[in-house]
Amino acid sequence: MLRIFDLTPDDGHALLAPLAGPATLVTAAAPDGHRLRRLLNTAQAATRHPASTSPTHSEP
């Protein structure tokens, strides 16, 4: 399942894409390091506890 995280347009965006096995690819872009770190932390938490987070958008 492809997952997209975007807090607000100014905060940046992150994409989680499952890979073969237990791996997940995380791609993120943000206007500064602080916002990028927040997106990466959110993505990391989502990969550890998928049921506890609610992404803003999901693709089948």
C-alpha cells in the first residue's frame, strides 16, 4: 500500500512505498531540516506501528 504524508503544503511531503520483504522506501522533501526531520519521524513511526497512524492519503 502506497502512503503519502503531508502535514500542510508548506511543511513538505513524504511517500512510503513497500519493497520486497520487510523493507519500506521513504522519500521526503521539505523546505528545511526541521520539517524534514518531522516528516521522517512520522514515516518511521508509521512503519513501526502501521495501525496507530492515519496517513492523509492511501493508494490500494
